[in-house]
Amino acid sequence: MVVFQILRSNTNLEDYAFLICRGGWPLSIVDDRKVALAQAKDYYEVLVTDDLFSLKSIKIIKDETKARKVLRAYARNISIASTIQTLIDDCTNDSSSFDKETFYKYLTALNYLHLIEELHAWNPNIRSKTAIRTKETRHFVDPSIAVAALGLSPESLFKNMDTFGLLFESLVVKDIRIYCDVINAKVYKYRDSKNREADLVIVFEDGSWALIEVKLGGKDDIELAANKLKDIASDIDVNKTGNCSFLMVVTKDSLAYQREDGVYVVPLGCLKN
């Protein structure tokens, strides 16, 4: 039940599909739709044909095919805590192989160019004996790079809602990271052996924290996400970790509100505004 309305967003699902594909590139924000969507694609082409091979400190033999494979593999695992071996396997097929040393060179180059930024695991003090998962979650600095690598468009996102959901999550991660940089807060991911997770954890300068789950689905998904966040929060030792600032489910819907149990349900459009 809604306790009180906070804000209303005019951003709809089609808008989010466009924002994911457009990205936050400075020129794309002021251009018309067609030109805006071309910015990330153009940058991706420069990246795989030139930038990755132009770094003096990281010597990579120029191979555009391998470069595209690396970017596609990373894109297919966006918002997922995948292993390096999973990414390498995604680059390999019956007619080609990809050695780990070469793959690491590509990842190092992408890090050096500030194009990928893994979301590291949060390791709070918890009351139970539940093990914390420490594998980082894969993210580009902007989800439009993943879209370009996969050859997607705003329209094609609706043909695979699972991919849409992962890219929407990455869009939220990008925006939250930007906001947190301004206030010197850190952003993490939480996962444990009970298969509980929070897509984002904000740790503020005073030690307090917030758990955020991202949902592209409807009312039932929001309900499950809110209950999951409450379950995680109840298991965290606030005396050793810090106080909970808030719990939030970020959605694609229009209405922002606070539930009776205190969990905020906020459309991404409200955060962006």
C-alpha cells in the first residue's frame, strides 16, 4: 500500500530503451535521435579498429576480430558476476581459440581506457553464518557500449527482455555511480550463499549504507525485491557495519512512493530528474 507519493516520472519503457542505446555521451544529449544513437556506435568502431591497439604501455597485436569478440563477450555478461574463464569461453568457438594472456591484455586496455568498471562486492558484518560472494559484477562505464558491441537498437531490446533488464540495471548503476561521486559515497554489489543479492549498495561517508534492487518487471517483482532487501538488511549487524539509511527498488514505472514497510519504490526517471 502506498503511504505517500513522492514524485511522478514521465519516462516510459520506450524512453529507457532509447537512453540505454544512446548513452550519456556529451554530443548525443543535444543531437537528434538518429545522430544521438550513432555516437556510441561510432565510438565502438574507433575502439575496436584503433584505440585498443594504440596504447604504448599495452602491446596488443592488431586483430579487429578478436577485439570485437572481447567486447561482445563482455557485453553478453553485463550486470552478471561472471568469471574470466566464462568470458574467454564466450570468445572461443570451434574454429578459434583465445588464450588467457591475450584476453587479460584486452581487459587491461579496456580498464586503461576507462571503458569497463566492475562493481565490487560489499562485505558487511552479518549476524548469520552466511558466506558473502566476492566475485565482481561486469559493467561498462556506459551501457551503450554493450549495445553497440551486440549490434542492438531500442526496438530490438524488446525482443529479448532478459537482455533489456540487464542493460537497464547497468544504466541504473551508471547513474547511481555518478550521483555518488558527487557526495563521496561508494557503490558496491551484495551477494551471498543464500542467493540473496542487492544490485547496488551505497556506502556513505559516515558509514551508513543503503540497499538498492533494480526491477524492470511489474508489481509482483517489486514486492519480491522489497522483501528480499528487508531480509538482507535484517541480517546485517548495524553495530559493526553502520546504520541502514534506506532500502529502494528502482523501477521503470511512473509513480515513486514509500511502502508501509519503509521501502522506497522509485522510477529511474525520478532519479534522473
